[in-house]
Amino acid sequence: MAKPSITAADDAARAIAERERLVAGRVSLTTTAALGQYLITPHLIKLTAAYPDVQVELRLTERRVNIISDGIDLAVRTGTLDDSDLVARRLCKVKRLLVASPAYLAKAGVPVAPSDLASHNAIVISAALDSWRFDGGWECSMRWTIAAGNMLVAHQLARLHHGIALLPDFMLETDLDLGTLIHLLPEYPMEQADAWIVSSPQRYRSLAVQTVLNYLAGAKSGVSVGRH
């Protein structure tokens, strides 16, 4: 009996399987707690199932890490990239929304124009980030009493009726659906930001680092996170 011929598809499947078998090692990835929780961890289970010999070590911090001097393989960041020498892939566009709880708005009033924000209590991430930028470049300096330190705490403070927060909408879908937080000034969109995954050229030589970067970039490629 003649043996079945090996097709190009068979060769390709074997090549992919062999590549996956060879991908192994520990990959460190730094990002903020909110980006790690909402953008990265949903994809890590599938990634490690596809590449069981890859270990991903998350290092969550609000500090802007220098991945070269700190010896980190990958970083997920939002905004403009400072170092043009990094290997970078765009993950998605992040939309940011002004939100507050119904209880806070019942007490403080509902802003109907950006100029109204000056009379409200803001929940900022840090003392240095007390100006909020609208799409088109207009900025509003905010009055605040608590600098939350990260977006997860800012989200919780908004739910506890402390004031108005500026948060990425990937954190807000459930709150907006349930009405626990209200989207404010939707006719005045806030400035958006790109989310990137980056590596140094030296670290990117690792097959495991390449695999994690390209997997996460492929999982989020072309996606605008949250509501449209």
C-alpha cells in the first residue's frame, strides 16, 4: 500500500509544532497594576497553554521602569514612547472617560461643560497629574484631595463617591452597565492614548521574548479597547 504523500500543509504544521516545542524560558514583563489586570492577564492563560515551557513573570509597578538598566524583558506602556531604539508593537487604542457615582453627583451636581470641572473634587493618580487633557489639547487643572497612586485605587474611590475620576474604559464596562458610575461630558471626549508592548533589541533576540511579545500584540492588534 502506498504511503500518503507529505503535503506542504503537513510540513507547515510540523514546523509550527517544532517551533512551539523549542520556545522555553522565563520572560519578565512590567506594567501597571490596571494594565496588567485588564489587558495582559486575560491572554496569559492561553499563551502558557500554547507554550507550556514559557514562564511569564509579571512585575506590576506604577514606576516608569527602564527595561534596559533594570534587566526587564518586556514592558506594556501607554502614551508616547520615549526611546526610539526599543522594539515596539502597538497593542490597542485606550479611551479614557470621566466618571463619578450617582451619589457624588447628587451631592455636588452634574458638570455640563468642561469649565464646570474646576468646582468638583477630582480623583487624580498622582500630584503631578492634576491636569486632564481633552481631545484637541485643551487642559483643565483639577482640585483634588486624594492622589490615588494607581488606577485601581482611583476606580475604587470613584465607586465610594469621593469625586470625579479619569479612567480607561476597559475598567468601566460593568460600572456603566449597572449605573454604579456615570460617564460625564460624553460630548467632550478626552485625549486617547496608545498602549504599546516594548522590548530592548538585546532581549528581543530571545525566542521566548519574541513569542510573548508577538502573541500579546496579535491578541490585541487593531483593537480599540472598551466602548465605541
